[in-house]
Amino acid sequence: KINWDLKYAEYETTLPLEVSAGVHYAFDTYRLAGDVRYRQDSETSPAFDDHISVHIGGEKRKDNNIYRLGYFYSSDVFSGLIRIPENTTGNADTLSIFWDDVNPILPIKDTTQHFLSIGFGHLFRDGSLNVSVMHAFASKQAQTQVNLSLSLYLSSFKRKDFLFYE
């Protein structure tokens, strides 16, 4: 439990319980991994559902290349209507005419997400180059994410012929 004693208000809240567990298995040139995460958001507010996410992935290494495939699921915590708090003690000096056009009731859509990801990595003497794409499917919120990374080993900076290839 956490309490905030501010100048004009005092808030009391409880942080949610979070638990996660995962497993990893490697054989030959294959690696499989998965984890489950649980967060008890219903402890924060009875209007919230508990959050569950599942991550499953695998990769295969062939020579200096790594091929990856994965799945990610994230459950919805809240969907429905929320009401924006209104200033009931306001007077002409504190109210703004711009708030007259704001709807005090807002819809929150379902945010359950299912993602598929595919990736490729290439290992070289001084590090690795990785590219991956993750796309939401069967979800109400469309989303695509592209990642590109270059990793360099710190020990490579000590070598005289760092990043030099003939």
C-alpha cells in the first residue's frame, strides 16, 4: 500500500502483485523459450481485470545466421466507459470555455492483443546484426513494429584490426 499526501488531495493505492515464470530449452541448433506473466490489476481497482501475457518463441541457428519466430498475447485490463472528473467547485476564474466541448464520458476499447513476430540475425566476428518484424493480428488495435539492431562486443575495441576485413 502506498499513500500520497498532496497539497489538495490524499491518494491511497495498492500496487498489484506481479508474478512471472519462464522456461528455456535448447537442443542441437534449436532454442525454444516461453514465459507467462500475471499482474493482479483487480487489486488496484475493482473495475480492472487481471492482466495475463504469454510469450512463446523459437530460433534456429545455421552457420552464422539465426532465424526466429514468436507469438505474444496480452489480455485486456479494462474496456468500457469512463467519466472524466469535473470541477464542481469551479468559478468563472478557474473554468475554461474549451472544456465545454469535451465529452465527460469516454469509451475505452478492448486492448487484447495477439502478435506474431519473425526475425533474422547474423553473427560476425565483432558482434551481430538483427532485424525483426512484429505484427498484431486478431486484435482491434492495428500495430506493426520493425526492429533493427547492431551489437558490438566491447572486447573488439581493444583489437588492432577492429572492423577491418580483407
